[in-house]
Amino acid sequence: MPLLPRLRAQNAAISDGLESVRDLEAIENPIDLYHSGCHRAVDKNDTLRFLVLDAGSTGTRAALHEFFVERTPKSPNGPLKLRHLRLRRYSRKPGLSAFQHFPDRSRDQVNALLAAAAADVPKPQRAVTCVALRATAGLRLLDSGSRRRILRVVRDTLATSAAFLAPDIDSAKLLSGPEEAKFAWLSVNYMLGKLDEANTNFETVPVLELGGGSAQVAYEYPDGELSAPLDRASSSKATLTGRRIRARSYLGLGVRESVLRFVGYRNGKSAGTGVSKKAYNSSCIAANASLNFSFGSVTLQLEGNQRDNSSGSTAATVKKCFAQAKDLVQQVKVRTEPGIAKGEKTVYAISSIYYLVKYLKKSSPVPGTRVTYSDSVCPSEPRGDCKAYSISAGDIADNAAAVCRNPPDQGPYTPYYCINLSVLSAMLEQMGLPDSGTVTALGGSDNLGWTLGFSLDALLQSAAASAATLTATATAAAVSMATVLSMLVPARIAQL
């Protein structure tokens, strides 16, 4: 049965896209379900639900996590356990950042997601189901005033909604990059069974995520690095049964934002929004391509530079694309990551990296490249939804060069794969993963995102907050959710 000890953030240092101390303080503390009033009475054989709205850079996705509460048969008066039953997903486009100049439009999108989720929750349970929204890289790229206006509309919408119960103070906030990295790390290691009681060595894996606007990396400190200094501007410390995690985010390396930086639309800053009539071009896009590109509140026309097909010209193009990727990685100050450079040389990757590696498996830009496929890699996913593609870092670089020699010109995403793969390769190299190191890209299961880790963390934070309120006479059959969770010492989180 999986074992999930309490994860507790300490001295979280979070500043991606933040412009003031007030912004930092607004998101520095984790959601507090207990003191915010977002908790309820539960008993054994009951179902808990937690609705998390993931306001990403390309759309807003709602994740309805369901947990089943049960008591150990051998100890009917003992601690209750939580099984993660299922995840239901709902989505709407565009991302909230697209409403920068019309923040009130956020209301309709959020209401639509709440209505869709409410249809899957029994009516008596809706008013006791907690909901919270966290915004990621898309809103981090906006100025603080725009972020604040959008989040205020969302917060008011959640507060006045009759569908679900919103925390009094924590309903809608910006999720920092390091927090996103930490929760993704928790989700992936949980899904892989690394937090299981059977994992006696308690070995966890480093996790790399590539979204639309940013890249995240999180890992447990390798031996000898426990006292390594942390950069307040980009790191987060967390303890997990005495172990520490480094979580870092790099704003600008996402698969959509990096395109804007490659073509020169952004100059390393959050400036630049709206519709541009100017056509931007790049040698890293197919020469005959004419693309309508949208990301957040940005819409522009992209074209590939004309080129001849001589070997010298092609080699020069590849060199230029790789140089741009390296410059971008250095611009956002990617550094050597001890958990990758000094670890076991295997990095587990999610989000866009999964689709990039899957594309290499399918298209084979470099014939003979070994991309190993496996399914049912997550013990908690009996249906085999969790899949993996493994490839070496060196092969990613070789295939990136092959894609840049002849960039795809069709499809909504593949025309940018030269840029995306070049950035991924440069990032892995800068982080310290050798060419022989392995990238295992996970996908196929929506539980591999950050929302599962966020939900578990919020529930366990609630348990800790309520611990002081317990008394020796708390023996009622039905107790508050916070009381139930505080009895999980250590917290036992199982999955079907």
C-alpha cells in the first residue's frame, strides 16, 4: 500500500514573474483548507473530492480528484486511509492570459468549467467539495497589475458560485514555478510507486517538465549536497520525511514561449502582447512555412527563411538553431543541477517532452535511433494508461539536428519541433545530463501533472493545521476531514 509522508514546504523561494514583495507573499504559503473553512465531515466508506483549476498558458483545465476514505479492517478504530479513486478532466481555451485586456471574460470560462465538473458530482456533495485555482507560466509572463485583475475576477467568481466550496482566502492565486515543480515531482514519484511502503530504500526520481511558457525541474538532493545553498530567486526547499527537494523553474523555455524568443518577438521580458501585423521569420522553421502562431494574448505570423539545400547551408542552419537554443538557456540562467548531473543519469520527463520523444519514436529523423517504449509503468494505473518512451540525451541532440536540417511544415505543433528539440537538448546539456544519460518521458495519464501533488499536499497541510485541535475525547463516528487526515501518521494514501 503506498505510503505518502507529509510534504511540508519550508522557506519557499518563489519569484518567477513576480515584481514585488506583495506578489511573493501572496503565494508563498500553501493552501490552508482547515483555517479557510474548506473542510467537512467525513466517515469511513466516504468519498472526498477536490477540484483544482489549472490555469495554464494555452488553456484552463479543471482536475476533479476523487479520494475514497476507508478504515483498516483489522483496526476499525484506527487511522483512516485515502485511496485516489479517479481523475476527471475538463478544459477550455484560451489561457487566462489571453484576457489580459478583458479580465471580466475570465468569469465565463471559469463558470463553464465549474458547470462541467458539477455535472459529475452528486448534488448533495457539491457544496462540500473544495475548489481552488492556480495559474502558471501564462500569467507569470504578464505584468503584476494584469495578473491581479484577472485573479480578482476569478476569486469573485469562485466565491459567488453555488457549485463548490471555495477557500476564504486561497481560492485563486499564482502558482510559482518552484511550487509547480515540487507538485509535479510529488505526482510522478507517487504514480511510479516511489513513495510506496514497499520502496524500502525510498529512492525517488528527478522530474523534468516542459510546459508552454516554462520548464521545471525537481529532485531529491544527492548525497553530499544537503547543505548546498539555495538561490532565493528560483528555488524551493521542501522536506519529505527528513529529505530535501530542490525545485526550480526556468521561465522562457516552454515550447510556445521559446518560439517567441527565437523569432525575436520577446526580448527576455514579459513585454509584447496583442496581434502583430509584422511577419516574423526564423531559419529554424521550414522555408515554405507560413504559420499563424498564438500564445496567451499574442498572435503573430511566422515564416521560415529561404535557404538552399546545399550541405554547407544546411549545416550552418543547424549550427545557428543550436546556438540560439544555447543562448536562450544561458539567458534564463539554467545551471548545473546536482540531482541530474550527479544522480543516476536518468531523468523522468512529463508534459511536452513526452510528445517530443513520442514524435522521435514515430518519425525516426535519425534512422536506427533507439527509443524504448513501455506501458503500464505506473503501478497505480492498472489500465495501462501510463506509458513511457526512453531515449538517450545524445540521441535527442542528434535527432534535433536532423529535424532542423529539414523542419516539418505541417500540423499545429510539429513546425516548431526544431526549436523545441534544440532547446530541450541545450537545457539537458546545461543541467549536466551526459549524452549517455536517459530521458524517460511519461504520458498517457492525466495524473502525471502537478494537480495530484497539489491536492495531496493541500489535504496533508490541512491535517497538520488541525493537529493542535484534536483532543483525547475525539471519538465520534463522523469527524471533520481535517481530523481524519491528522490521524494519518504517517499519511497512508492508497490507489486502486
